[in-house]
Amino acid sequence: MPKLLPSIAARLLCVGAALIAAPQLAAQERPIAFTGATIMPMSGAPIENGTLVIEDGKIRAVGADVHIPSDAERRDASGMVIMPGIVDTHSHIGQVQGADRSAPIQPEVRAMDSINPRDHSLDKARAGGVTFANVMPGSGHLMAGQTFYMKLRDGETIEDVAIFSRDGRMMGGMKMANGTNPMGWVSGGPGTRAKSAALVRQAFIEAQPYCRGKREKRDLGKDALCEVLSGDRLVHHHTHRADDIMTVLRLQREFGFRLLIQHGMEAGDIADRIAAANVPVSHILVDAPGGKLEAQNSRITSAADLEQAGVLVSLHSDDPIVDSRMMLRQAALAVRGGMTRDGALRALTINGAKQVGLDSRIGSLEKGKDADFILLDGDPLSIYTKVMETWVEGSLVFDRSDPEDAKFATGGFGTASDGRAAHHHLDKEAASLEGAR
């Protein structure tokens, strides 16, 4: 296979523009054209012997027969697969924290104020092809705080990796939870499922007059609840059991907030109800579900059940529950469980972008969208396939040919904590599987 990957020095020249009001990075010096690849754009059928042209951090052209600017740097990507960067709709990378134990409902807390963008868990996610992550507080509270929508650019500060709205605000949703996680351990927290729902209802009811008023005395928690009630801030709701999901749907009907079901282990059992409510699901597939009783009914057919019912489904890592480097495996498990191949790949990319309202920018390879994409050395659903490059907004952020980057693709647990590969267990495992073929 020809060497496709640029040097570290070249990486510094391939930097894209950030979204909207994000900090401006150095401009990409000239267009880059990747030729000869199989391109999976997610906006249409795969393109054989395709070409992808990027410039100034954006996609300028994609197709089987496109104009390549005369000054473009050409990369022969023959034998490679190019697809959009993975959109992870539920992650805990960056040492993220949320609410403390002082109360069960803390909407004023912002995940962005606890995330370390220099943490090596981001490098590990880039090694897995992740280019966007919805970084969330945990689920030990009924409302653990505001989530953070992260672009996995190279960055030193939270502003460097933020996605900004048109009015200049860093974007994110609101993390909520029910079931066993938020019961019993937080001061003033619920002891039953019924009390959980009652506390949430009370919080929204108390916020409503504040939202309608002049807000002369600011209340940060109620300000955030107003954003939820107005639909400006999407609710990411941790919920597993079918009965807990139905409770969330009742709350959504009563208060009208925008909702994305997170996890939904038993969502497949009530897929028709979820479809009728027109609520999307950010789903997780685990083949060793231990740890909590609510996961005991997990099965790999649930994503297929949701797809067949017409529910918009994405797949997520919940990193560290599923390692960010195993997102392609999530799609493969979904297909094994009956999901269509196209549906599983869309669940890694454009579906998640639609769920968080960013599909005009990310999730597919189309002219004008951000140049967020990955290069693979084989079929995305094969266990033998490796992510070779990850690009964010025209900037190469992971390069497997660089030993400093490669350790994040192959190293053990210590890789994410101190930057040193504990051991190259993933490569060893792949070699063992190859020998057993």
C-alpha cells in the first residue's frame, strides 16, 4: 500500500477553520485531493474510485468525477475507504464532571467547566475515528448539568474544541437520568422511581413563571431550565428499562422539551411507542452487560428493532463503558443483530448529527460541510480494519504512521491517563485472530 500519510510538519499546514465563531486556526495552505478511494458519503451510495477535495477546512467536492484544482496536493488513496468522522452522541472523555452531592437537580452546572481538552482520552477517541463527541456528566442525578458538544480538534483550551452557536454560545444539551442511578445517594435525592418523576415535574413547574417573567434576579438553574422548556437545549435522558422510558415520554409530552433517549437498553421492546412519539434514540450495544440489573435485558437486536420501527437511531460509546476506539465494532454488532449495513453506518455518523441538530455541518461528506472524515484500510465493519487517519476541519489529528499517535490506537488503559501505551494489546489481539482464521 502506498504511503498516504503526511509528516508531522505537514500536519501543521493542514489546519481547518472552526465552526461559526470558534477560534480561528491557521488556514489550510492549498486544496488537498484524495483520489482513488471508496468513499462512503452517507448522503448517497458508496462511490468507487472516488475523489474528495478539501480546502480551508471544508469539503469542496466529492464524487467519482470531480474537478481537482490545479494547485491541489494530490493523495493517492487507492485501496482505502473514506467515510465521515464518527459522531459519538454520548461520551465521558476529557475527565468530565458534573453535579456534586448537594442536590439531585443541578441544571446550572456546566460540563465545559470541568473538561480538560489536553487529556489523552481525546487522543484515544481520535485514534478511533471520533471527530465529534457529546461530552456528558454522569447519571447519578436527576439532572447532572449541561453537556458539551466537542469537536476533536487539536486544542489547549475548552474554547479550542467548542462548537459555537450563531449567537456565540458554546453548544450543548442537558443531561437527565432516571432509574436506579439517581436514587438514594445524593442529598435530597429520590428513593423511588415515582419520587424521581415528581421531583423533575416540580422543578419544571417552578421554572415556568420565572421563564415567563422579567428575570430581574438571575437564577442560573432556572435559566438553564428555561432553555430546556423553550426547546433551545436538547435533553439527553439516561434511561434503560421500558417503564422508565415511558415515564420520560410522559414528562416530554407534559412539558414539551426536545428529547434524545440515551442508552435505552429495552427501547426495542417499545420501539413502536418511541416511534409514535417521534423521539430519537442514542443507543449502546454491549455484549457483556454486567454491572447493573437494568442492563440485564440488553440484546444486540434492539438497534434493528428501533430501525425497523422508524426510530432515528445513533450508536454511542459511553466511553469508558465502550472504548472510543471500538465505535466501528458497535456498528458491526448492530448489523449482526439485524440492523441494515447502511443503517448501522449512518448510526455512527449522520443520524447522530441530526439528533444534536448539527447535520448541516457534520455527519456526511457533502460540499460545504466540515472536512471531518476518516481513512480506513478496509471495510468499516471488519474487525481487521484500522483507522489510518482522522481529519477534523481539514486538519490531520490522528496519523497511525506516526509512532506518537499509533500508541493511542494500540495501547492499553494507561494510554488515556498518562500518554504512554501500557502495552500493544489491540494489535496482539488482531494478530491472534488473524492466525486463527
